[in-house]
Amino acid sequence: MTHFSERVEQVSISGIREVFEAAGEDAINLGLGQPDFPAPDHAREAAVEAIRAGDADAYTSNKGTRELREAIAAKHARDNDLEVDPANVIATSGGSEALHIALEAHVDANEEVIYPDPGFVSYEALTHLAGGTPKPVGLREDLTLDPADVERAITDDTAAFVVNSPANPTGAVQSPDDMREFARIADEHDVLCISDEVYEHIVFEGEHRSPMEFAESDNVIVINAASKAYSMTGWRLGWVTGSEDRIERMLRVHQYSQACASAPAQYAAEAALSGPQDRVTEMVDAFEERRNVLLEGLEDMGLETPTPKGAFYAMPKVPDGWVEEVIDRGVVIVPGRAFGDGGQGYARISYATDLEQLKAAIDVMRAATAAVQ
């Protein structure tokens, strides 16, 4: 057998998937980052209509349809007070591809990429695949990323740093002052800030702000997707926006690796972004109620849990053996170490499931806590 590349040998199967695949068929799954709501009806219908009309059979523009990119630009104006040129948007196969092409276009061999630890598993893996050097930075006690720690970590070899708010796996929401600081750091140190804003609408306390709002240079790009806000993870439709020069370089990667995002998904996302937004509000209200139920249960068990202000995850500090005990009892959760060394001693719990299942899972966790203490 021929050898494999050093880059791919540095990457392993996600710890999230390993736990999920090992779970029994009847397990309660609190391990997957996927909303349990259906996609909006008007988004589904837009895709069906496009398929029936024959509009989704062919390639679209590499960047995506003009109508979708205009809807994305309108979304940024509506939600973020940002003026985005539709020409400076690339529709991608989910937020993951957007992150991939961003790193491929901006990171040279052995250049550093700074990211939160614990943080989303793709940050380290995609840095390796781009030939870069992962440089994780630990979090504050409330599990937010301190801009001062990012600034201290920057060297002459730093190509980019990643900001994720609301965050996976922590549920933390960065303050507007933090986001302003991240923009300043990108400007003053002339490094790229990659702002992963996939969970932007799922905020219970505080507010979502983008560092792009505060940037005085083009050193901030924004990654987003229809996946979480519209419960469209399976549609695989994300996007990246930035300056003309940055988009042109990312497009070079995208056109050879993907050509274009799925055409039916583009029509669905356009409708989701442009149509009624009540489904988003409905989901956020449900997630907040579930969060409160989960936090109350964890507190009752004596588990210290930084309050998640967004997304749909909680990350309690847990005793040795707790994760394994919970999984053995039929509830899928993810060990914090799957998200980096900074996650050691924590567990990620997704509350993207109905209340009845969540309460049953809390009872299991309570029994597991008693068993390991």
C-alpha cells in the first residue's frame, strides 16, 4: 500500500462521532449538535418548486445564485447592520466548507492558527489539513475567549485566529467589548480574524455582535450557515463573506473542490433567509426553556456549570468516570477532551431534544453522579 499524507495522518475521526456510533439504538442522544425541529415549510417548498421547475438541475455560479447571495446580504444588513456586497459572498457546502476554504486560502505551511480550547473540533483538524500549525488558547472561567490571551499568543508566524460566538461546545457568548477587541487585534497585528457565527440567532442572554462591525481593515471574514438557525443541517448550505480580494482567493479553492453548493439547498436557504423568521424565535424559546431545566438538574447534582448564554450546549465540570457512567446508562454525551485539552474534566451536553427526553436524561445523570461520587 502507498503511504498517506502527513497532513491526513495528523487528523483522526471526531470524538463526537465515535461516541455517537458506539451508543445503543435506544440511547437518549444528547451528543449531536443538531436542532430537533423541522426545517421551515417555506424553505422546503422553495426547493421542491425549484426541482419541479427544472431550475435545480444544473450548476449554479461558483459563488451561488445571485438571489441567494442577495438574500445573504440582506440578512447581514437586517441582523448585523453590515453592508455586504452580494459579489463578496460564496455559498458553500455548509459552514464547514466555508471554514475549510478560508484556511486553505490564508494559511501557509507551518503558519499558526489560534483557536479556542475547548473549541469546535474542525478548527484543529482543518488547520492540519491546510498544512498549518494549530495553536489552541484556553478560556476564561465562564468559558469565553479572552482577547488578551489571543493577542499574547500571536507571533510572526500567526496567520489567523478563530472566534466562535455563540460557541460550540460551551454555549458561551462573547461580549460586544470582546468582539471590538478581536477586530482591533486583527487590524493592529495584521492577522486574519475568522468569525464563526453559525449560532448567532440562538442567544438567551447578552447579544450577538460580529467583529466585522468594528473592523477598520479587511482582516475579518464571517462564516455562517442555515444549519442551526433554520434547523437545516442536512441541507449543507453555508457561506463566507469578506473583502473582494479574500473572496477571490477563497473562490479559487471552492471552485476546484466543490464547484458550487447544492442547487436545491440554495433555493431552500434563500427562502429561509428571506421568509418568515418565526421558526427561529420558536426554537430559541424552546432551547432557553430546556437550558433552564438542564441547569437546574445539574445544579441539583452538585455539578458546577458555567451558564451557557447561547447555542444549545452546556458544559459542566464532571468527576472522573462520570461521562462513561452516563453513557453506560444509555445517555449519549461527549467528553470534554474531544474538544481539546482544555475540555478535560468537562462534558458537553446538547439539549437539542424534547423536554420529556431531556428530563429522563437528567434522571440518568443524577443516578450516574451518585454512582461515581
